[in-house]
Amino acid sequence: MTTTTWTTLQLLLSAGVVVCGALMTPGDADVLGVLMILSGSASIVVGLRAMALTRRVERQHAALEAGDAPTHER
């Protein structure tokens, strides 16, 4: 499996954690629900950052293979 596939799986599972946390919040497990929402949200942010970084590395790699000068992005 590629890095993108693993990251997509991470995003889907993290979304599931956020949904479960949201469903638990109104009941007796409100603290656990909030912690699940925070944890899932942080995992989604990390996953999106990993996808962006992977795309940037792939673009730079393609540019190097094509013989183009590397670009310095921020």
C-alpha cells in the first residue's frame, strides 16, 4: 500500500473517532467524547499535513527527473 492509501485510511478512521466522540458527548461519557473529538481532529490535521508533504515531495522528485531546476516552496 502506498503512503497516500495509509493516510486516507488514517483520515477515515479519525473521522470515525470524531463521530463516535460526538455521539458519546451528550450521554454520560461527555469527557471521553470530548477527548475522542480532540484526538480524532488532531489525527486528521496530521494526516492532511502528511498528504500535503507527500505531494510536495512527489512534485520535487518529478521536477528532478525531468531535469528542471528545483523550486524552493514554503
